[in-house]
Amino acid sequence: MAISSDQQVSFSVAKMNSDRAEDTPNGFLISLMMQAPYQPATNYWRAFEIDEVVRYGFPAGRGLDLGCGDGHLMRIILGSVGSRDLVGLDIDSEETAIARARKIYRDVLTTPADRMPFSDGEFDYVFSNSVLEHIPNIDGVLREVARVLHSGGRFLFTVPGPNFHASLSGPRSGDREAYLRDVDSRCAHLRYWDVEQWTRSLAEAGLTLAHSHEYLTEAQVQRWDAIARSTSGMLMRFTGKKKRPIEIQRSLKIRSPRMRLPRVVASAFTSLMQLGGGTDGSHVLSQVGSHSGCLLIEATRP
């Protein structure tokens, strides 16, 4: 008997349920390390993002995952919130091939986000996790998001915020500007807009900002940076900074769904990574005078 796409998605989410640890930043980090051990710093950051998205409330209905990558982050989200009717979209064909194989999406397309092949008003919501800061033609992407959402549709996304640089440790004088440029180059960050700038740009595209809040404490940003400098940062220095981390991972043939860690090993790595930074569920910014690294924003189409 043939298996429908809905059944395939449900089976994949059920498998994720059997893989995952508890629904906390620490549990999400274990799940991320099990699936993608080749990117520990990214996993550390993503664990807090997943926690924020799940706590805020992931939308229901027909959705678009804009910048889905290889789908492993969405797979973990769905393990907590349940299956969704989702389409994935990304510009990287190697990533979309992996996402397609995970069978968590109804369809996965390889196409630029400023030229989406969808009808007007096709989606109930669009979700994008740490993607918009990388896209050059951001205004075109926002216009396309507004177009493919129906009236009342939701656009939920996360991005680094305006205090991301200030949250980093690094040198406070001398070569600090070079250090910040190095971080931006390694992460391919093009912008750190504040809420006011997002409000203006969303409005110009036909979207209304409905909610925003900060997440990722200064201590957590600094812990991420320490892990990144000793992993992807070190690899980039060895290659003369000529390759991005994802290109290095591919050249070493370690960026693969087959590269998995047993839970006990992932748990051990998680314990090491949380030293000094914390993945204890402290998602509220409580440090006096501290900066926040990121923003979670929801906009709606009137």
C-alpha cells in the first residue's frame, strides 16, 4: 500500500519524538548535537531559538519554512509542537536535498526567497529562523512574504538584534572592529536591525508588526562566540578564511544526516558546552545592564 505524504510526515515526526530529549534548551541542544554534531556553536545558539519559538507558540495551518536549510531544526520543532502542513524553501540545493529526504515537508523547493513560485495568499503563516540577516534583497523578500500570506496570515521570524555586537566579548579596544568584522564574515551577517527598522520595512512591504521580544542573554552570546572561535573559527583560519563553515564541513564530508551521535555522547558534549553559558531554560533577560543578542518578531498581513 502506498504511503501518502501526510503519513510520511507523521512517521518522521514520530521518529523525532523517539529521538528527542526533554523540551528545554538543554534537551533541544542534545537533540541538535545528535543530528548535527559538526556544528556545536550553531547548535548552542539554535537550542535557545527553538525554545523561544516553542514557548511563543508555533503557528498552525498551511505554512512556509523560509530558509529551511537541511530541515533538521524544523524536525526538532515539530517533535515538540506536532506535525504541520509545511513547504520548505531554500536557495541551497545541497541543503534542500537533505531536507526533502527527511520527509517532514509536503514539498521542498530550491529557489530565491525574493522570487517565490507560489500563488497570492497561499499560506496561513511563514516562518523563518535566523535567515533574514543573510539575505541581500531583504525588501524583495518581505514583499514576497506579504504576497504569499492571506489576509490575517502570520510571519514569525528570529534574527540577531541591534545589540548583538555589544553582547560579544572579544577585545574592547584596539582590534575590536577587526574582531567584529571577522564574526560578521564567519556568520555572513548583513544587518542587525532594531524593532523600529523592522517595523518600517515590514510596513513598506504591507505587513504590520504585531509582537517583538528579545532573547539570548549576553552570557549566552559570549558562550556561543567562545565555542564558535574554537571550532568553525579555527577551521576558517586554517583555510585562510577562504571558505565558509558550511563549505568546510562539506569538503570534510561531515555535513550529512548519517553523521549522528548516540544520545549519551551528545549529552556529554552538551554538558561541556553549557559550562559558563547555561542552557537551563533561563530564556528571560534578567541580567542588570546586560545586552540581548536576538529578536523574535511576529508580523501580520492586514
